[in-house]
Amino acid sequence: MTAPAIAYNFAYLDEQTKRMIRRAILKGIAVPGYQVPFASREMPMPYGWGTGGVQVTAACLVPEDRLKVIDQGADDTTNAVSIRRFFQRTAGVAVTEATADATVIQTRHRIPETPLTEGQILVYQVPIPEPLRFLEPRETETRKMHELEEYGLMHVKLYEDIARHGQIATAYAYPVRVEGRYVMDPSPIPKFDNPKLTANPAIQLFGAGREQRIYALPPYAEVVSLDFEDHPFQATKAAHDCDLCGAKVSYLDEVITDDAGGRMFVCSDTDFCAGRRARGLIGRLGGDQKSSKTFANSFQGIWPGTEGAP
Amino acid sequence: MTANALTGGFGAPSIDSARAFRQILEAMARPGTIRQVAGAAPPAPLSVAAGAVLLTLVDPTTKLHLAGAADCTPVRDWVAFHLGAPLAPAEEADFALGTWEALQPVTRFRIGQPDYPDRAATLIVEVDRLVNHGPALAGPGIELVTWLNLPETAAFRANRALYPLGFDTILTSGDRLAGLPRSTRVEKL
Amino acid sequence: MYVAVKGGERAIDNAHAWLAEERRGDTAIPELTVAQIRSQMALAVNRVMAEGSLFDPDLAALAIKQARGDLIEAVFLIRAYRTTLPRLGASNPVDTGAMQPDRRISATFKDLPGGQVLGPTFDYTHRLLDFALMAGGATRTSPQRQEEAPPSPLAGEGRGGGVPQPVPHVTEILNRDGLIEALAASDATPPDLTREPMELPADRALRLQALARGDEGFVLSMAYSTQRGYGRTHAFVGELRIGRVAVEVDIPELGFAVEIGEIEVTECETVNQFKGSKTEPPQFTRGYGLVLGQSERKAISMSLVDRALRWKELGEDNIGAPAQDEEFVLMHCDNIQATGFLEHIKLPHYVDFQAELELVRRLRAEATALREAAE
């Protein structure tokens, strides 16, 4: 057996597959928030690791694009690196970490802090697209509920939270109603990010590979987080500023710095944080930090995978 | 088969269709905006834009309805060679192509099912020109309001009333196109 | 989190290099060849072909080598490769009735046309470790390959010499007497699980397709659960046959079908007890399994689960057994979907976890404040 040299198509997928995905994307755009079934393909990365987002991105990319890939808000998380490399290899597109410079951004679990603009596409990786799944596990039932706009069960669930906890105890993947019609799962973004979903100038596309669904928010679509009059939706975050750049308004990661209760809070959006520091904005512990790499180096020996000398 | 049926496809299919799709996506996501496409050279009477839409979205797995003057031998041959799409009556079509007059009555086209609203037709409507004058459009994809010279308003208003069911429309003229998804609210004229 | 991510690119490269080294193992020991895996790990190769839904023993063997023997990982490699292949056409249905089986047994009749052919089975081996294999002992040959079947006046020849005799399906013998449900032949194009999204409720063709590439362990456990009473179907193995079948493709330009090759398949048909219903007199019913390669555990399991899923069309009670639940079985039988989603929880979830942390802290603070106010 000879080893065949395999040349993959632009952006990996074959043309027929891309047409199928493109048709699904357009129907998703036409019916915002409705989950369009699509014949998701096996990808060379595992289901659950962004295959839906990768297929949507592959169907959208043009050679002129500048692609940004983030996971947990960061460009350098391992899975973001892996997906970015995949598209560098298979589509030859330029990549960037700067939100403002990107034309296509594939994300897992965050919406960038820097506001998006017209001409940009934000592609979300979605694990469970069905917002009603954990209230009703059957697709045959949830499909009926969407058809009949029977969203009472969701309100009951949220109300039970209030009865038990005094507030809605959903912190991420917080359900939204799109254009007054479909209840939609915004993917596991923190509810802090929910207000960025509505009236966004960018095109927002959602891909769930294993569950074979694509859905979309056209620009400026109206997206409302579910709530009650006496318990309005609140976008919350840790009550801290970023310890590196001092930002008060960004979503934060918590970093454990020792085993004696020491911790710091840093922007989850690494591009946003680096941009602020480059402009000389400095947080509580950011004074000596020249770069995130220097910061990381201070953990050498504690965290496997870090590099450089202290 | 007519001689020129073999030509007029995308020269570099994966790249040309990617660029065309991006324009179609922007057009559908921002109803009323007019976009430009290239790379297709279909036989008359098809426009470059209509040809590009077909090459980008239609294939053997989708049923195509050709209406009026578009339903001619050169187009049929071109469709057979480049798309391989089965031709179908209006009621079964995933995609339909023709002038607005030729597509009448548009109530024939599939509008999806209550549980699967995506199973609806996309109409590719050839128009003489596309300009941002005419009835006002509002809805998803439009920040406030925009205008587009639609061939009429009543049919699109009736289609909007079916939401989330309804057909979706791509208007094509020369090498330009505009999108009008079922979600768009059209001003009464 | 900020820190663990740094060095991501280098960490990935290092992990890949380390993996390659571990895959090769001790370099003092000769490297396995793909041909060795193909010929000596044939049942692993078969499983990878079946669940990868691609009949290519060389590629399956390569996948097993690359995956360090992790069969689900190997199936994944095959699936990811398979999906990039162009579709040149669809074959005609294979005719398992024309198969000259290497193995063919029936549990319902002592003897029957075509005979019982035991074939290369573990069935009557004593499961004693054979230390001779460890020492690289001599290979046993089977000079009496065709004579392994019990003597039978009706016996076929099995693989090997002699004139091939027809080996009719057991269920057809029952069908002739009207004792088993008739299945109408259909030329309808079945749905294609790999090209269309799963739509529920699924028809039988789609269910069988999903089960054929489903995880052997999952399908086995589902089948076993029916035997223990969770949707019991009283199954007998009417027939199990393993052998090669011709794959034929219609060539429109020629106007007839051309054989493009052969594949090995395992087919199981169960004969199931059925009491009859208000409209139907008592007769037997069928369960069906067809799997690429020699995979008889999978084929039998598949036919039991197939039969259990048919409760509705046969007018049986749904007792709420997992194996009767079409959506549950079909949505969870694929090990590539399952393993991907299971393992994705290894990925960073800092953001969602942080959101939960913040919520729990706030709820606790409020609860504490309330308690203190009350005291």
C-alpha cells in the first residue's frame, strides 16, 4: 500500500458539504433563533470540540479573511490554537488576535469585549443547541414546543429558581427570546455577555456539530434575556477590576496564585487586556508586567506547559 | 446539449463560491443592501448574479424550478451540466428562478412546515435594476429602516404574515443582488 | 485561565511528539506493520471498519496502528477520512442469499439446505490462555476447513472446493409457510444518515443504519437488557452467516450492473415469538442485523435491538424499556459522538465555571446576610 498524498479542498470541506451548510446558514438567518437541522460531517477533531463552529467557519471563509479564534475569551488556549492552525493549514487565511482586525471570529464561551462591527461574523461553538433540552430531553417534544411557542416550562424553571434562591440561578447559557419568537440557547457564554447579543452590528452564527443544528442572529436582531418584571435580568461578573489592566467592565478569570487563598482576577478576553496595557493602563498587580508572557513566566514550575525563566 | 452549456461555471469553484456565498450571506443578513458577485457566465436570459447564486447553493440534492423565459433549453442544459439539480414544479422546489411575473402566483411555493420552517423555497427573482429607493424595509438585519425597489409589496407583506413560515427571496440584476428574507417587514404602498 | 494557556502552541507540539514516541514504544522491539495488524488483528480491523462505516481493511489497520490500539480512536480516524471521500455512486443492495458463507449457523433447525457451517469461531474453544502463542508457537493449519461442519446430507461446501450450493435464508423457509411476517420488498432509496440530519421518528432503514455503525458495546448492552426483560422479544438466532458478497454498481452508460468488488459481511436474522394481535394471526416476527466484516456479536445484538424498536409497528406495548426508546437508542449509540462530547469536558470551562462561582458566592453571601439579619 502506498501512502497517498491527500490534498484537501479549500477550507477542508468538499463543495457539496459547503453548499449544504450554506443553505442551512441562510435559512437560519431567515428565521432568527430557529435551529436548522444540517447533515453535520465528521471532522478531524472530536465532536464537542467545536466541530459545529468549524463547519460554519469553513463554509463562510474567503481567502481574504482575517480569522480570530478564541476559547474562554483567549486566543492562546490550546483548543483555540488547534482550530486556528487547522484553518491556517486548510484555508491559508491570515489570522489575528485583534478583535477589531478580524473579519471572522470563531468563539467558544465568550463574546469579545471590544464591540463588533458590520462586516464581521462571529461563529459560536455550541454543545447543546436546544434551550429546552434539560427540561425535556426528547427532540420530538422540544420541536413541538418550539412550533407551538410553548415556553411555559422554561418560565416555570426560572421561577422555581427565584422561589428557592431569590433569583434566577442560571449563570451561563442563559436563555434568550429572539425577535419575540424563538427561545434560543446563546451557547455557554456567561450571562454577562448576553446584552452583547442584541442589536449587534455583526452577523452571529451558531454551529452545533454533534447535535446537527445551525442557527443565526442577523445584525441588529432583537435578543431578550428571559426574566420577570419583578426579577429583571442582570448581567453579572465578579466584583473586581482586572488586576493586570484595571478594567472595570470586562469579564474576569480567577487565577489562584498560591495555596493560602491568594488569587487575582484578570480579563478573560486576552486581546482586550493586552490592548489596554499597551495603552499604559495598569491594574493592581500589572505594574511590572511587560506582557502576559512575562506574567505567565512567574508561574514557571507551578504550571506545566509554561515556558521561560522566572 | 447546447455547446456553451459546458462553459460559464466558476473557474475556481471553491474560491468563487466562497466569495459569492459571503455576498449572499451579507445580502440576506442585511436585507436591502445591494451586493456584487462575479465568476459566473450563465446563458441568457440569466443574470451573472442569478448564475452565481445557483452555482453557490444549488446541486443534485436540491430541486430547482425554472419559470418563464428562464425555462429554456440553454438554461436547462447549463443547469444539468453545472448543477445536476433535478428540475421540479413550483410546489416542490427548493429554489425557483425567474422574473417576478414568471414566478406568479408565488403562493405556490413551499413555505416550510410549522415544525420545520426551514423547509421553504428560496426564490431567485430576476429584476431589471436594484436601487435603494422604493418601499421601506424593517426587521432583523436592518438597524432602523432601509429602502429597496421591490417588484410589489402585497405579496411580501402576505409572506411576512406567515412568519416563521414563508419563502425567502434573492433579487438579482446584472452582477448585483439583494436579499429579502421572510422576516423582513415591508411598508404598505 | 491565564496561565495554563501560555505556551499553548508549544505544549501541543510537545504533546504530539511525545504521543508519537509512545506509539512506537520500545524501539528494541520490531515495529508492527499494517499488514500484520490487518491479518493478525482481523477482528479489531473488522470492528473499526463496521463502526467507521468504511470497508477498507488496510486503512482500518493503519488507523489501529496510529491510534495505539484504541479502537474508538481508530474508528474516529476512519470516519474523519471517510467523510472527505467523494460519492461516485451508490451500489445495488448486496445479495446475502448468494453468499457462500464461511460460517453459517441456525439455532432454529438442526439441519437445513446449505447446512450448518461452523467456520472460524471462538464458540467451542476453551478459554485457556495458549502459552504456545506467547512463545511464538507453530501455527495450526486447518486441512479440513470444509469438513468442520457436522456431517449433513444437505451440507454446502462452505469456502473451498466443490460446486457452490445455494444457501437459502432460514426466514425464507419460514416465509414459504406463512409462519413469519412477510416483508414487502422495496426499491425506495433509503435515507442516508451520513448525508442528512437525523430526523425522528426514524424509519426502520434509518434505525438499522444507525445501529450498523453504532458502538458494539452500547448495542450489546441494549440487546442484553431486552433479554433480561427490559423489552423482551424472545429471540432465536434463525440464522447467522458470515461471508463475502459482491458489490455491484449500475452503470447507466452500459445499461447493466458491474461488480466492483467483494466485501465481507455478517448477517443475523432473528426469529421472534409473537402472539398475534387483534388483526394478525399468530406468527413469528423478525429482527435484522448486518455488519461489515466478521462481527457476529454486533450483528446479533443489532437484530435484537432492531426487533425491540419495532414495538409500535407490531402493535406491542411500550413498557418504557430503554431498548424500545428509539430516540434514546439512536441518539446515544454512536461512539464517536459520545466520546467527543464526553471528553470535551476536559477542555477549559473557566468562563462558565467562573459564572457559577460568582453565582454561588453571591447566593451564599445573601443567605448569610439573611441569617444574620434574622439572628
